[in-house]
Amino acid sequence: MSLNSSHGVPATAERPHTHEMVVVHRVFRRESALLPRLVRAVPEGDTARAARIVGALGDYTMGLHHHHHAEDELIWPLLRSRAAQDEVLVGRMTGQHATIDRTLAAVAEWTPVWERSADRISGEELALALEAHRTALLEHLDEEERSVLPLVAGHLTVAEWDLVGQRGMEGIPKNKRMLALGAILEEATPEESAFFLGRVPLIGRLLWQAVGRRQYAAHRRTMRAPLDEE
């Protein structure tokens, strides 16, 4: 297999399936919108419910951290070396990661305060911090999908791209992987679902059908029930 001299990647008709990142981003978009609503829906002083929301917030921030770490480690260095003309764009992407990290630091500052008391004031501060985080996140996701994914398709190999998703999943604890899969499949089209399930080992697909699907549905009902009453 020869190398494409302009991109430095194997010359092949097969290109990275970058749409899978759009599907993953859909999860972060949805959850970042739900989290401030969930915080505000907790009754004053209900620390048990607050702890449950904090657990979901921890899962969200962990997933976003591993997603961005994989990009920092595996995408930006390759684009810098193979698409030097787009260095400004890549620099903006890393800068946006830093901005998102700062918004999450504000979230982390208010989270334990609210978890201890579930009072309205700290809850509103946490919800506002989450909304500021979402604003920064959406700016990043929109530009990444619009401008970076076409670069990835032209400059990374399929194997290099697949490693990004693999690293992101490796960072998720095994006991959380069915919930992570459910979050991805929740709004997926039949074609998108078939693609993601096709990448799951057979034992994982069997577990999803046997217990994972029901586990995720129960988790979703428990977490979002207060929002149905709004």
C-alpha cells in the first residue's frame, strides 16, 4: 500500500467514519442540557437526590475528559504534522479544550457545596456554572464537526481514527459501559445503532440485549422523572 504524498497516510479509498463522533457529541449535547435542569429540580434539602445527580454529573465529566484526552493525544498531533496549513484551527481547538476545562473547574467548585446541603442558592450557582459550561462546549462541538472532521477524513488513517474511539471507551469503567452504550444509542438512527453495536464484541452485544437495554431504560427513568413533572 503506497502513501499519499499530500496527506502522509495510506492511499486507500477507505476513509475514517467520522460521523461516529457526531453521534458521540449528541450525547454530550443532550446531557449538558439536562444537567442544570436536573439540579434545579432537586427539592430543597434533598441530599439523597442531590447525590444521585452528582453521580450522573461525575459520569458526564469523566466521559468528556476521556473524549477530549483522546483527541489531545491522538488527533491534534497528527493534524499538526500533516495539515500544517490548518495550524490556527488546531490551535483554536486546543484552546477551546482549555476553556471547557475552566468551566468544569467552576462546576467542580460548586458541586460538593450543593451535594452537602441541596440548598437553592448553591444549586442555582451550580446550574449556572453548568450552563456556562454548555455554552463553551457547544461552540467547540459545532466547530469541530464543521471544520475538523473533514480534516480528519483527509489526513488520518482508519486505524488511527479507530484508536481515538478505543481510547475513549477504555477510560470508562467496565461497570459503566452499558450505560455509556445506552446513552449513545438513545437518539441514534437504526443505521447509527447498527454501526455502534457492530463494533461491540459479541459478549457485549449479548449483555446489552439481556440486561443493558433495561438497565439503561431504568436509569433514564429514575434520573429524568422530575423533569416530566415540569
